[in-house]
Amino acid sequence: MAENTETTTQENTSETKPEVKTFTQEDVDRIVQERLARSKKSEKKQANEPTEPSEQATQQASELEALRQENAKLTKQIADAEHAQAVNKMHLQIATKYGISDPSILVGDNEEEAEAFAKKLLAVFKPYENLATARSKQATNPTKKLSPREDFERVMRNLTQQ
């Protein structure tokens, strides 16, 4: 019976002992290569993913936005200046056509408006073509002498009514 107990204990101890797995050099090389490949793959994936913008990138973005706004402002100024130049040229042509010595008094952004205003000016000031005519009318009509401001206001009222 002592022998039976001994063999049973030997069997129990052998059953409880886990087997130790051994790797060959080829197995180790293969495992290392697989891990390296996974590591490289994850590094490439992380490199392609956008990261949080750094302080320098944020600063560059704000500078870019400021430059865009400045560009838009300058582009608008150029367009406004070109428009003003075209309007001034048109006013000069109309003033020359109607015999107006100062084209800056004309108003209107298009040719029709400016010509209509020039015609109104001529209608108002045509009777006073000669200074002598203006003085004689003023001398013959002594009812009320107008100040230059009142005279100007009267002329402007006449212009807007026509």
C-alpha cells in the first residue's frame, strides 16, 4: 500500500506541474518582427492623425486671418478709389459738355443722374449768365436783399423743385 500512495502522489504532482513552453530562436524573431510591425503601424497612424494645434500654429492662423482682413480692406479701398476716379472723369465730361466750369459741384454716380443735375443747374443759373444782368435784376428789384446764405438756400430749393 505504501507503494500505491507513492505512485499516486507522483501522478498528482506531475499533473499539477504546468508545462514550460520553450521558444526557438525563429519563434522569438517572428514575435519580435510582429511587434515591431504593429508598433510602426500605430506610429504612422498617430502621425497622420491631427494633433492639437500648437501655440505656433495658432499664432500663424491668427496672423493669416489678420492678413486676410487687411487684404479685404485694401481691396475695398482700391475698388472705391477706382469708382471715385471713374465718377470724377464722368463729371468732367458732363461739365465740359454743358459748360460748367467746376465739375466737382455735379452729383450722381451714373451719367443720367449727373446730366439731370447739370441741366437743373443750367436752368437755375442761365438767367444770370452775365454778371451785369444779375446786378441789373438785383438793382431793379429792391424789395428784399438776401444774404449769400439765403440766396444759396433759395437756389437749392429751386433746384430740388424742378
